[in-house]
Amino acid sequence: MRDFFPWALQTLVRGETVTVSKLAALPPEAARDEKPHQRYGTQSVVVIPLFAGALYSCANLRRDARGTAVAGRRREGFRMVAEVIANALARRRADRALQESQARLTLAAASADARLWEVGPDNERVWMTEEGRAFLA
């Protein structure tokens, strides 16, 4: 994206939404961004930054022959969809990190012949090594 849309990328990294109602409305510093848009036939664009451990973006590239802007209500709906996606990505990353942490702890516990378990505040069993399960069974 850096090579094709450098202005848009810088804008997204600052946490700002890129909204262009028509290519002629691009600022002068976005001159390099215009060529790929022309090649893809983009008439208007909304790109919303998503930060979920890394920068992702959720884009709506409109090919409206009139080059009109995306309506405000539609843009807000698009922003809500983008936030749902960002939250899902963040949860997925957190789940993976937890699974990796539990796998490392399980390996360390097995190496030390330790019996470990974790109990949640409501006494619900959350995690247990095989040795811990055998010990409590």
C-alpha cells in the first residue's frame, strides 16, 4: 500500500479516515495516490483505519458514475462494520496469544512434572495441565 497509496497510508496511520468524494478532490500531496485509483476506476473512496495489533483498513471503493460522496449515514454504517471487524481481529489475536501462553506453560509444567490448574473467580475450571487433571481426578 505504501507504494500505491502513500498519502492514504500516512492518513490512516494517524488514525484518520480517508474520505474522497471524487478523485479531483484529492489534495496535492496525494498525487501518487490518484494514478492507482484511476487504473481501478475508483470514483470515490472511504477507508477506515482499523487498529488491532497492526494497521488494517476497511475500504469502500465506490464506482459511482457521478463521483458523488458516500452519504453520511452510509459512512457511519460502514464505520460500525469496520469497528466490529477490528474488535474481532483483536479478540482473535488475544485468543491466539492465550493459547500460545497456555501451551508454553503446559510444556514447562510437563518438563518439571508439575501439576497446575487455574480456577476462575466463579470457581469455573479455566485451564489445567494433564498432570493436574490426573491428580484431581
